[in-house]
Amino acid sequence: MALVIGFPHSRAEAYVTVNGVVSGTWTAGTTYYVSGNVTINSGATLTIENGVFVKFAPGMQMTVTGALN
């Protein structure tokens, strides 16, 4: 898993914007842009596949009270 902090590149880049409560699977080959704080709630799981890029907007964070795989 790659964790990159900052804004998406200035060149054209496809990405999925996420914020709020998250769970499920983030799929390989996809860039996820965290535009607001994200939370994995207790009892929930977020799986981030190998090959995913996660980029955070400045000041945004992920809170995990569930499971992060």
C-alpha cells in the first residue's frame, strides 16, 4: 500500500474522492483522494489492496476504530 500526502497531481489523473464513514475494499490500480476526514467505524473493515494509492488533502486524517487491512 502506498500512502501519499498531498493533492492529486496537476496532470489529468483519474481518482475516487472519499470522505466520511468508509468500509469495504479499495481496489488495486485506483487512486483514492481523501477530501475530508474518513472514519472506519467499530465493527467495520476497510481493505486496501496492494497497488492502491491514497492521497490526503491537507489536514485530513483517517480514524480507525474498526479494522484496516
